[in-house]
Amino acid sequence: MSFWSRQRYQRGQIQSCRLEQSNPNPGRTDSILHTQTHLQEPSPGGFDPHLPRTLFLLLLSLASARGVTPTPKGCVVFQSEKGSSISCHPPAQVPRSLPADTFHLVVEFFNLTQLPPDILRGASKLQELHLSSNRLEGLAAEFLLPAPGLRVLDLTRNALAGLPPGLLRASAALETLVLKENRLEVLEASWLHGLKALEFLDLSGNRLRELPAGLLANLTRLRTLDLGGNRLEALPPGLLRGPLRLERLHLEGNRLRVLAKELLGPQPDLRLLFLNDNQLAEVEAGAFRGLRRLDMLDLSNNSLASVPEGLWAPLAQPGRDMQDGFDISGNPWVCDQKLNDLYRWLQATKDKMFSQNDTRCAGPEAAKGQTLLAVAGAQVDLLRLQGDGGGKKRHGPGPGVWDEGSLVHGHWNQCPVWLLFSLPLPRN
């Protein structure tokens, strides 16, 4: 989809995301994500490590003039009513200890394989910990014990192949956990036990091939799950059992072949569903049944040639408006009568369709290259004519007789060639 900045809307980062493509129904700010930290840039209060040293020192001077105090080691400390917010980037040194009132800590863009073992000692008020873009290979099981009130843990772009047992056992207050772009090949459901406050879980950009049963069983408050950019070929049938109100699900960029009918059933309030860039050749009948609030669906760049009848019925109904749109482009659609159900749905929802010009027929030969929307319009008109008896009726034969002249001037000359061969022949 262009399509609307996949790197921001699609990947579910910890930021407010808005659609950036012109859209009659523009996207909403995601009210679920409380933290406004952009994970691909230094955290709030941080500086770009690639700034020239002179400019860096100038910024520090300006920050100091505004009440921001640089420490002797080069980290920047912001003082507020909440306490100290500390931001460390090269060339600063990694702190060995923290002020007791530290509530926000950023240590990013260092070549660290390990952290100082006691860095969090005494920081019992710490609420946010951002450790992205280092080279961390492991964490001690006791690492987070000094910070039981931690709400945000960001470990993006490190070299973690796993988590030690018990790392999160004292993190019952954790709301956001980001393990994006590490080296995880397997997950253990036990890693997430006890995280009853967790609302945002990002496991994208790893090397996961399968998921354990019961992974989300205890995450009743989870709102956003990002599993995009892994190597998943199938999902456990009960994967989504546990969260009471999941709203955003990212499965894009995997190797999924089938969307099973039971997968989404436990999540009727799902609003945003990303399935693009997989290998989906089948979406089972009833897969979308019960989705009463879906606002966005992305099925682009898969291997879908056809879909079962009735698949689309639950979507974009009155009171359940798909206001953020949908994308089914980049699939090898076979535009024959098996898609009649899809044609009708497209005609009713075409104003919400992204990438219309890239949604084309791969077959049959006579329809190859035509836009799916154009074929849908012609076929819906044709079906309407058939339902009306084909226009004027002649005396004698019963219903269903075509008035050849009216068809030629009214519809035959607008239909794809392959549709003409599906018409019933006029009877004399």
C-alpha cells in the first residue's frame, strides 16, 4: 500500500500513527498507545549520535539554558516533578548508577553486549527503560528486580536470542514490551507469565518460525500484538485466546499460507488487521465472522486467486464501517464468476479501497490485466440484468429471455470478452 507509510502505520510502533495517504476516511490517532516514543529515533530528550560534536555541544548548552542539566559523563538529565529523566547516547559514557528519583532512562546506540550489572540499583521509581540500538546479547535474570514499577521496556534492535527465565517476574506493572529486531528464534510462554497489565507487545523483525501454545493466555489487557517480519508459516489455533479486547494485530511479512476460520474468533473488537506480504493462498470461509469493529484490512501481496462465498459479508456493514480502508492488491485474482460475491462487496465499498489500479486480474486470459474493480462493475451490472430478465421481454418465451439489441447497446459493449461467453444465448 504506498501506500501510507508502512514503517509508521503498519508496524505498530510506540507512537501515534496516522494515515498519510489521501483517504476519504483518514486514520485516527491510536488512543491505545500511551507512550509517544519513536523507536527508530533517539527517545525524547535524546540526541542523534551522528551529530557533529560542535552541534552536539551547542545543543547541550541550549538544553542547559532551559533547565536541562548535562551530567559530567555527558548524559542529559531533565528534571521535572516526576523526578529525573536521563538520556545517554555516544559519546557519553554509560552510567554505572542512577539518581534515586530516576523515572525515565534512555541508553541507546552504544556497542554494548552487556549492561553494567548494578545500573538499576536504587532506581525503584523507574517507569520507562529504553535500551534500543545496542548489541545486547543477554540480560541477567535479576536485572529488572530493582524497578518493580516499570511500565515501558524497549529492547529494539539488539542481539537477544532469548530471555532468561524470570526476567519479568517482578514486572507486573509493565504495559509496553518491545523486542523488535532481535535474534529470537523461539519463544517461551513462561517469559510473559504475570504480565497482566501488558497492553503493547512487539515481537516483529525476529526469526520466529512457530509460536508456543498459550503464549497470550495471561495477557488479558493486551491491545496491540505485532508479529510482523518473522518466518511464521502457521499459527496455533488458539493463539488469540487470552486478551479480552485485542484491537490491533500485525502478521505481515511472514510465510503464512492459510488464514484459519477460528483464528480471529476470540477477538470481535479487532480494529486493524495486517496480513499483507505473506503467502496466503486460502482464507477459510467464516474467517471474518464476528468481527464487528474492523476498520482496516490489508491482504495485499499474497497468493489469493479466489475466496469463499460469504467471506466479506461481516465487513463494512452499517454500523461497522471499515473507515480506514482495505487493500487486496498484489494477488493473482482469477476474475471469473467464483468472485461474484467479492464483486458485489467491492461495488459497495470501493470508496474505501486502496491501490485500486494495482488490484488486477491474473486470469482468465481474456480478463488478464484488467482492474478487479472494473470487472466487478461490469459483472454486477450483468447479474442485475439477469435478475431482471435481461431487459425487454418478448411475447411467448418466459422470464430470462434477452433482448439482444438492448444488450448490445447497453451492456455487451462494456463487458470484458470473457463475460460475453458466460451469457445465456437468446431464445427465439
